[in-house]
Amino acid sequence: MKKCLLLLVFAVFGLRLFAQESHPSQQYQPIGQGSVKVKNYYLLSLIKHDPAVMRLLENDAVLADMAAKRNAAISASLTDCKDYTCFTANLKFTDDQIKTVGERLAALYTPLNALGKLVKTQLIPSGTHVLNQKLEPKQLLVKAWEIEASGVNRVISVYAEGKKPNYPTIDSISFNVHAKGYTTQMANAVATLYVEVKSSKLFFQAPLTAALIFLDINERTDAANDEPMAETVNKAAVEKARTVDWNKYRYSVILVPGAGPGESGMALSAEGMLRCRLGANRYFEGLAPFVMTSGGKVHPFKTKFCEADEMKKYLVESLHVPASAVIVEPQARHTTTNMRNGVRLMYHYGFPFGKPAITCTDKSQSEYIEKTMADRCMKELGYMPYKLGKRLSDTEQEFYPLIESLQINPLEPLDP
């Protein structure tokens, strides 16, 4: 009888553990302090963070051979390549390589080995691949790999080869790939890369390092703006959130999207100021305990001014909103990710996820959010990061956060 009861207890506990590990967890603490690598390539970052998984993959004959052949090709390219595209051809994953790696990951995966534990205790709870949470863990692992490998290739295509990004006027490469000397610059970059990766036995080390180098030399590390935010620009707000009586407020946060100046040297546009004033008014009315400013270094091309940071400065210094009541989201580059990234911060900062928030902006953008943006979200993100609620006024719209917002998008490396 005791044995049966014990088995029942283990069975129930096991089911509960499985249920907890099959969904994102708001208590999960992400690794990596919000680095560009972690923001874009969470699975690859987790692998690098776990010595047991590293050993498992480095000791696989197929994957080790892939790493060795790539390193040899990179070494040979330093002598043989006469054109920048010759260098990049050796850095990107081919379709066959992506498929082969997926097959090897599936073959190596078991629920109880190091790879299985990484998926269950890190990858799934992180929510970074939440759109595939209904897949079996092994399948989710393979899908996450495919998404992140495509993201690595995307960076090399755009920021080494000069291919057009989705938004060329703000996100393009910083160099003229047809200029005299660009191939020499590429050769120097690849030579630097080879020094860093030549001893690595990890199959993705060279392409991943290449992608990070190209983002770096293009000054395109926007995905890590202000990171680690919870310990720096948002520290006071995060601490305040732990003590808030949420029942006293109708909404969790007032989200104010940025409006880029579009003029070199200008820190904050008139439109951004007006949006801040709308948000401040509603904050002082007690509608929510926080105002969130959202927007990265977007307009004009390669501006040094971050919309969210400048709006916070204006809210605090000119409108006298307490600094501890302002959360900055300094990475969004579009209205779609104003909403998505805002939801992510609400989630990670422990806001009640079932409580509505509001957008507070000018009339035209507010109407756009209500009537048009759903189609754009589905086209660009592949999901809706929020659900709309009631319209409060010409400038204010309720929205409810959705867990799908946690899904990363390494195909947009500046705002994944």
C-alpha cells in the first residue's frame, strides 16, 4: 500500500513538474544580462552557458567535423578570397548544414541528459521560443535552432554583404560594399574572427562570432541598449513594482511610444514631447503607477539619441513625473515592437499579466494601433503581442498583454 502511495506521489509530482516546465515562467531569470548575443540567439547562448551541453555537442563526430571544416575554410579564405562575398560564403550556414544540425540535435536529445535538461529548465521557461511551446521538447529544440541559425545568416547577409533589411532607411549596413577597400576590411574582419574561433570545436561558434562582429563594427548593438535595464535605468521602477498595490490602479502601465525627430542632432521631437505630456497627465490622475517610454535609436539613420531615454528625461525634468515611476523600453524600432517589447518588460518585471495597460499617444497613431496594426503585427512578427480592449479617448486605447510577446525574432537583429 505504501509503495503504491509513493508511486502515486511521484507520478503527481512528475506531472506537475512537466506542466511547469512546458510553459514560460514569470519567475524565470534570463541569462546574459541582455547582451546582443542573448537577445538574438537564446538557445545558442544557453548552449555556451552550459559546459555539459558544450561537451555533448563538441564530442559528436558529425558536429565536430562540421566545425573543423568551417574553420579550415575560413583559414583558406584568408589566402584565396579576392572578393567580400567569398569570405561571407564560408561564414553562413547552408540549408544542408542547418538540416544536419537539426537531425543531430534530435538524435542527441534525451529528456534526462544535459541537452534535455537545458530545454526543460531553461529554453522552455524562458519563453524565447514560446510560439512553438506546443511541440514536443525535442521538436522545439530543433525549431529553435533553425530560427536562430537563420538569424545568424541574416546578420551576415545584411551587415557584411549589404543586403537590404526590412527597413533600409534606418537599419542598413554602415559601409558601401562596392567601395574600394571594402574587401580588405572584410579580410581584416575575417582574420580577427579566425583568431577568436580557430580552436573552437563548437559547430556554430564561427558563424555566431561573425554575426556579432559584423553587428559590432556596424555600430548596430541596439538590441542591448541600456542593458542590463533592470539593474540600471529601470532599477528604481523595478524595486517600486515589488511594493505596488495593483488593486489601487485601473491599469498597470501607461505606454507612450516614441516619435523620432528625423533630424540630425535633435534629441526629442515635438511629437515626442506632446505624447509625454498626455502620458504624464494620465499618470497624475492616478490611472496607473508607471509610465513606460518606448523607442530606440531609430530616426534619423544611426542617431545617437534614444527615444525612450530622452522621453524619460523630459518626463522627469520638465513634467516632474517621479523617476521611479518611469520605465524605459529603449530598443523598439517600430510601433509593433513598442507594444511587444513593452509587454516583455511588464512580464519580466512582475506586473500582473492579466491586468490591462493603455497606450497614450497622438490621435493618428492611436487610431493606427486600433485599426491597422494587427495586420502589420501578423506580417512582421507572425503573432499578436497584445489584445485590444476599450477605447478611452481619441488618444488612449486599452490593451491586454499576451505571452506570445516573449518570442524572439533574430531576423530583426537590432530589435529581436
